[in-house]
Amino acid sequence: MNLDADLLAIQETRQALLAAKEAQKQLARMTQAQIDAIVESMAQAAEAEAATLGELAVQETGFGNPSDKKAKNLFVARDVYAAIKDMPTVGIIRKDDKRGVWEIAQPMGVVAAIVPSTNPTSTVIFKCMTALKARNAIVVSPHPSALRCSLEAARAMALAAEKAGAPSGAISCLAHPTLEATQELMRHKLTDVVLATGGSAMVKAAYSSGKPAYGVGPGNVPVYVHGSADLTRAATLIMQSKTFDYGTICASEQAIVVDVGVKQRLRHELERQGAYFLSAAEKTKVANLLLSPSGKGMNPNVVGRSPQVIAERAGITIPEGARVLVGEEEEVGLQHPFSAEKLCPVLAWYEVRDWREGAVRCYELLELGGMGHTLGIYAEEPEVLEAFGLDMPASRMIVNGGTTFGGIGATTGLFPSMTLGCGSFGGNITSDNIGPMHLMNIKRVAFGLREMPASNEDALVRTGPDQVLAGTTGRLGMSREEVTRIVRQLLDDMQLR
């Protein structure tokens, strides 16, 4: 029977889910040693294929550059693996003898994984490794513009997992990722949890699927530079972070908010390291290119492109060695494209009088399109750091470090992850960096430690009015007859109930 494209995609999705459900039953019965061997094999395969997959992702999507795509794949293969390899995910994973509580890990089941085009191979590797570490099967729905590289990444993960003993069907990737297929994947009765990385519309669809879901919001990341900051270091780290893979990680810097007292020195350092500050006319031309023709969301023609490509498409000329384009801005809002999220090497530049005004500006930028995601700050004064940490609606605040690497946990103590929750600020269920711990049910066995004390009412019934009277008449200042009458009335009322 010949099926049209939508029916074919839906049928493929259902078949993948059926195979995943059967495979997951086998994964659920595996020992910790067996699961760990599978994940280790996957990490080794990811490391071996890192360069090839990175090259393939750039060829297919046009986003980023091969060396940084390779680095993302290696981050998952090495850093994420190091963080999860010794994590207990089978059987009794914790015993608290003092509280008398055992914690038992149980897999959630089948994970529906939605993958973006900006980080297509690293996110596939990450979600496959974390899903199987928690003994789940996984079905990946790739972005249509990154289909080939996502399929190849999933294939590499499946082969490595099966080589180490995983059942066939534990990892699959849809070859026909239509909108209807993705909706079927998220809503199907065999899907147990949705792990969605993508645009706001996709995340909203995941939370509307009727399934437990982890979604992540956009990251319009402001970076505040205080007067106490080491400006040379700040410039170096901002440039390194923003230029990585041409800004395609959602935790990358989007706007610099700098104290006026140090603006010239910071600007000089940035220019020395390859930042090009646009003129007013040049800024207008770039701004017209940043948003999609509909005015909603980023223009895919600038996402993950080099400054030279962006300049050419905007019709301006920039120095050959320019690494980041910077536009000076005074307002925040969708009518000011530089103030919105830009997954490319373009930054907004704001000047403020002090840290209090800087905090207000950072809040406005987060509110525009980055609530709950990430904030960067360069400062040495504890008072300023504490104020920002307490007041900013950001789930992760990176201090004196690049937000791209700090947010994903590559250069900070945060859990290494390619999926960053934004909490209720951004409409997400968690503010954590997602890992295997979010893909497990934790059952608890609790031992009785003490007896429940009798309630006052029960004590009154068991003791009787004569015993109660002995200790009550003096405290109340009432006669024995008055107390007797009240107590007997209480007893009568209790009988009626």
C-alpha cells in the first residue's frame, strides 16, 4: 500500500515506539554493570565519530563550524560521560539508615526526544546517552533541516549500544520528521516522557502533549560588566564564548551591559580581540537582517553564520579579521532586533551608570526572551554578585566566565548538559541542567521509626472525666460541677459525630 508522506511518517513513528517499548522492557531488567558498559560504548563511539559528525552537521545545516561542532560532540563524549558514568541508576541507589529510607531507581520508559538544528549531533548523542543510562529507550525526532546528520548520530549510538548488549530498538531516529510525526511521537500512548530542545513553539507543544515533559526555553543572555571587573579577562572570555560555533549554543552571550566608567577600556579590549562596532547605518542594515521576514523569531539566514557572511548579506563591509559584530543600543523590545536573542556572532551593547541600573537592564533583556535561562556577570564585589544572584530571574548565573561554556557545565561546577531548564520563569518544569536523574522515577521504601502520639481528643475519651477533672479545675478557675458539665457535654457531642 502506498502511503502519503504524513501517513508514512506517522506509521514510522508508531513502529519505532513499538520497538522502543519492547526494548525498554529488556533494558529495565539489566544490571548496573550492563547499563554502564552500554553507555561507555556509546561514549567511545561518540568520541571516535566526533569530527565526522561535526563536519556533516555543518555541511547539512550551514550553521557553525566543523571544529566547534566536533568540540560539542567531544564535550558530551567526555564531560557528560564523566559526570554520569558512576551515577547509580539501577535498583537501590541510596540508603539513609538514619531516616530509614531507601531510594530505588525505576526507568520512566520510552523517551520522545525533540532535537534542534543548531546542535543536531551533540544533542542526539547527549539524549541517547542519558536516556539509556537511566534504562529508558529513546525515539529521536530530528529537525528536518538536520535530518541526515541526526540520523547518522543516532545510528552511531544505536550500533555502539547494541554492540555492548543493548536490545535492538532501544535507540531510533525518525527518517520522516514531519510536524504530524512529531506530534504523534509526543502524544502516543507508548511515549512516557518528552525531552524537547527547540524553539518556544516546540517546547509549548511538548508541554501540551499530555505527557510529562522537559522543555527548555530561549536564552537571551545578558552579560553585565561591573567597574570592578578584570576587563582584559572579561573581553577575552566574552569573545571566546560568543564566537564558539558562531553563537549557536542558547547559553551564549546576547548583550553586553557595561558601567560607563569602564566602557572605553572594555571597548578597546574587545576591538583589540576582533570585535567590530557597527556604525549607525551599518547597525540598521544588520538589524533588518536579524529577524525573520515575519518579524517573529530569528532569521535562519544569519543563525550560526560567520560575521563575514552576515555582513555580506546585510550589504556592509567589515574588516577581514572581525570575529563579532557589536551594535550600540539604548532600548529593549522586539522593535529593536539587537536586544533579542541572536544565535550568531552579533552582540548588543548597553551602557549603564551603575550596577543597580545594570540589574534593571539585564532584567529587561531576560524578560524579552530569556526568562529563567542564563546570565553572565563580571565583577569582584561580593555585594554586587549577591544582589544579582538573589534578584535576577536566571536559573544559572555565570561569574567571571563565558556563559556558553559555563552554562553547559564545561567550565563551571554545573552538571554537564546540552539541555538547560529555565524553571517556572521560562515556563519549564525544572531549572536544572538535565541529566539521567531527570529520566528516572525514584521510589522510596520508608521504615517506621516512631509511633504516632495520641491526639488530645483520643486522650480525653480514654482518660475519662474524673481523671481530667483532677488536673483541670484549678487551671480553669471553675468549680468541679461546672467542669463536669462541660466535659460530659463534649463527650456527648463526640458520640453524636
